Amino acid sequence: MRKNMNLLFIRIVFFMGMFPFFVWGIRTHRISHHGYSNFVKGKLENVQLDSNGFLSNAPKLERIAGVDEPIIWKGICTDDGKLYLGTGNKGKILMIDGEGSSEVIFNPDEILSRALAVDDEGYIYAGTSPNGKVYRIPPGGGRAEIYFNPSETYIWDLLLDPAGNLYVAVGNGGKIYKLPSNYEKDSDAELWFDSGHTHLYKMAFDADGNLITGSGPKGYLFRITGQDKAEILYSTNDKEISQIVTMDSGEILFSTFSKKTVPKSGSSKSSPTTSSSSKSSSIPIYSKVYLMNQEGFVKNLWAPYNTSIFSVYPNSEDQWLLGTGQEGRLYSLDREGDWALIQTMTKGGQITDIHPIHGEADKFLIITSNPSNLYQVSMNESEKTQFTSQVMDAKHNAFWGKVDPVTLSPESRSNLKIETRTGNSPKPDKTWSNWKQTSENLNVQSPSGRFLQYKLGMEVLDLSVRKIDFYFHHENQRPEIRNINILPVGFSLLKNELKKVNLSYDNLISNPDPMKYLNAKTPPPKLILESARNAVTVGWKVSDSNKDILEHKIQIRKVGDKSWITLQDKLKETVFSTNTLGFEDGHYEIKVTTSDAPSNPKGMELSVNKTSFPFPIDTKAPEIKVVSQDVQEDVLSIQLLVKDEMSNVHGVAYKVGGDRIYRAFPSDNLFDSKEEEFEVNVDFSNSNIDKSILIEAHDESGNQSIQKIAF
């Protein structure tokens, strides 16, 4: 394996050496949509999107009815075609018959009717919160009675066993009570299990008839084999276990919630969280799905990002349907961890329950909250499919070219209908163009525009879109030179070598776009001081909105001359140094001309030029002239005049014998002209001092002169 990976590395480096991406001036651009993260940002209408990022036809979705109550916590379907719904925020129990007629059969003075069960005789059991009562309602409705009134405040789940015994999972106590089939109102219930935790949310029977339950706020999975006989099967490290599905094989699928506390909002609209009432300030932010096999080994099957799972139903032994709290999305998940977003409810909301439709193969009832609606999903049927993408941004006004969709089979592309529209505002509005179908050879027919949105229509059921590319180019824009700086010293450039590409094994197999690691970038060159005299360096800042490769021409002329002298052409760097020896002293200016020719066809290139401010070329040193000198009482006074033809005098210093260096200042204390007067006073009372003075002067261009005065 190592030999193969080394061979891959050698080939990549060789490829990069032949075709270094960083120097290609590519004016044809591409926006590529592929993968779940791209497609999920669009609008999916009867479109299925799987974990590989493949778009295909979704199961048929029909909205059956709307429900007036804001939240539906639980649904029970009976063999006689009736549907019972436990709701919030007033705890009503609704009955919907096979004809779609709805009736309120129970209206308690409670916030939540969270738990429901129906026995073989048609009696309905409803668990309410936050006052923690179990009501029994006669078949078809009627006067309800308080059947069981525990001291705990929340009834989270009700479960009937084949013998008619009713199990009650409670919160603020974390217990399960068993009400025998012959239980009478106000009798003592059996405390079946005391978890020692705050809440027990869900219950299910495993293949051996043992009771499985999950706790919170610490997510433990329990198996109860008898009264107060239990074992912990698994500790999830999540906040709570919210859904449990047991299978005949002995496997257990369960999901969790984890939560984040957020400030309370002013909205009265509640959200169906697992363990909190409508007054809670906590919301679930993500879930995990686990699968435990017969030997007790637990696999983290799926951990969707920022998604809360509110309901789970086994479609088969190998696949489950999952309803989420994000925009009414219905997912499928298999035991290998492959998943797909198979439908999105038209009204959105949270999918709080999933049930098979009695007598209808592969048809399911989907129950949502906020808003509350009933849907039917037909797994083996489909209908008109349309995917509308998110808005794509080309960054500048663009001319759009060909569309290149990648489908399951090349011949199926003809069954794909593609429409586009364009505009120059981030959000489509009336200024955008109308939708227009692509041409027969898949060219975009919409006008130029910075932003583009597309629609896909799939005309056949087995069509699968894996990827779609849109090609475009920008109208060429002229480069811009923002500023030019002149430095009166010379620099040389030390260029860095191209970094070798080392594509790791993990980057190759784990990253969705490993090609980005091949785009090696050369570090910018370093400037090294070459000379402090008789040289000049020019640097400029340039930009190009097309990201074109640029080249530069450097020219110089003396101020007042008409013609320019070219110093360098087709320069890639934005800094240039030149020696000034041989130039006549005077003021000069440099012109930089920048062209995008390397990235554009001949005739379409654009250029811009900018001229620097005048700067001096001065090769002559300043003149030092002794105007007068006088000695009085061993003190020498010298009057100096320092002159320069081109530059201001910049500094004067003197040294007496072997003594230290002293700085001299002009008579007006300002170095602000080409001619400055100085007075130097030297005390020679120390007979050991050599009676000579060494005077040094230099101008702004760095030219230096030295003069010795002896007496």
C-alpha cells in the first residue's frame, strides 16, 4: 500500500511540475453543484437527496388535512380506520375518522396530552402534563375519567403489552408504573421501575418481551426484565434518549437529543421538544442515531448536523424512516449508515409521528406540528419533480455558457429539463429575467447577470442527477494601479521556489474536493537591500477584478521630456529596481503600464498606466566651503556653507582628531534647503588633541562628501 501511495505522490508532483495551476490565466469559470451540502440549500419539490449528494425522484406526497391545534405530540391509528391525536397547547384529544371528519373527544385543563394508547376494547388512554394524570376515555369518545393519578408531574409515554397491562413512564421522578389489565380506578399501581433519573421518555418491548426505556437528562438505555430488575445497556453521553425501535432480530435502534439553552423569546409559539413544556428556554439542536446488535455492540449510525429527530418508524428490518424538526424533512436510514432526504413536507414544521396506513402497502401517515398537518407518503409512487437551486454568485456580471449535468446514465440527460433565470440582485425579484429553458445543446438562454438560479425537472422516475456544472466568463475589466511608491535605494528580489505538493492519504479520501490541495502557491519574493546609492526602486499596488494574470512595463523620463525610455517589459512582479548611474541629474518620473494580455485573447486584452510623482536623480555630492575661521583663547570657530545642486542638505557632522563624532545643525536648525550655513566651535585647550577637523556632509539622495581642515 505504501508503494502505491508513493507512486501517487510522485505522479502528482510530476503533474504539478508540468502544469503549475498557479500560472494559468483561466478566464472561463465554473460553478459546480454537487454533494448534499450544496443541493440541500435549494428547494426540493418531490425530490430525494441522498448522503452521496444524488438528486432523484421522491416518493409521492399528499397533504391530507390540516389540524387547528399547533402541536400534535402523538398519533394512534386503529384497525377500524380511526386516528387519535394527542395535542398541545391545550391538551385536546382529537379523533379523525376514515372520512376525514375531526372531533374533539377530550378537552382537559392541561397543557400537553403527550402519551396515548388504545386497548383491544377501544378504550383510549391519555397521559397529560404538567399535572401528570392518565385519563381513560370510552371507545369513540365520551366522558373521560381520571384513571391513574401519580405524584409525578409528567406522563411521557404509555405502552400496552399483549396481556392488556398498561405501563406508564413519568417525569420528575423517572419511574415506570404498571397498571394490570384488571386495574381499577384509584387502585394502587405497581412501581415497576425506579431509574433514579429525572425522566423516562420512551418505552418499547424487545423480541423477548422485556421493556426497553431511555432516560434524561443523562441518556441511558435500560432493559427491564421484571419488577425493579433492570440493567443499563448503554450510556450515550447525550442529554436524553428520545426514540426507541426494537426489532425481531433482537437489535435496538434508538435516537437521542442534545440541547443548548437559549434566552426565552417573546413568541408564544411552542416547539415540541422532548422533555420540556412550552415555557422551556431549551431547544434541541441535534440528534444521534444508534444501532445496538444482538451482542450489545453499539454503533453510532448517524449524527446529522443541527438536526433534531422527532420520530422513527421501521420501514423494514434494514431501513428506518426518520422525521425531523427541520422544515418537515423525512429521511430514510439503513443499517450501513447510508441516508437520504426522501421528502419535505409542503408546509414544513416538525414531523412528530409516523404510522403505516392500514391496508395500504408502503404508504405512511406523516404527522407534523407547527403547523399541524397530516400527509400521506407513497413509497412506490412518484409525481412531477422539481429542484430549484440556491442563487449562484459569479461575483461580477457574467456571460453564462453551457450547463453540464452528470446523470446516472448519459442517455438520461435528455429527460432532464433545465431552466435558468439571471439578475443582479442577490435575491430574485421583478428585476430578474423570466425563467428560460436551456437550448437543445444545454446552453443557458438567460441574459448576462451576476446571479443565476436554475430549476431541474426530472421527466422519468429512474433519473438521478449527481452533479451539475455552470460555465461562465466575465466581461474583461481593466486592471487598476492604485498607487506607486519610489524609494531612492536599490533592492534585489530573492525569488522563492514553488512548494512541492504533498497530498496526504487522509486529504485524498476524506475531503470532498481534494483537487484544492494541488493548487500550490509560491510564497511572495523577498526584497534584499542591494545598494544605498545611485539606484532607485519603484513599487506599485495593482488589482484586477477578473483575477487575470498581469504583466507590467516600466518606463522613465526626465520631467519635461516628451519621450519615455523603457527599462523593463513583461515584468511579473510589482517591484522594480534600476541603477541610476549614467542618468543626467534632475527630476524624473516613472510610468507603469499594466496589461492583462497573458489571460486574454489578442484584441481583448486591456491595459492601464499610472505615472509616479517626480523624484530626483542626484549623483553629485554636496560641496563643503569654509567661509571663515577664527581662533580665540584656544577655541576655533569655523563658518561653513554646504551646497548641493539637486537635493536638500540632509546632514553634517564633524570629528576632531581621534575624538568622537559631533553633529552640526544649520543656523536656523532646519535641514530644508539645498544651501545651509553652519557654525562649528572646537575647544583646543587640551594640547593632546590633533589640530584638525574632519567634516562630512550628505544630501537626501545619499551622496556624501568629506573635507579635512587643519591649522
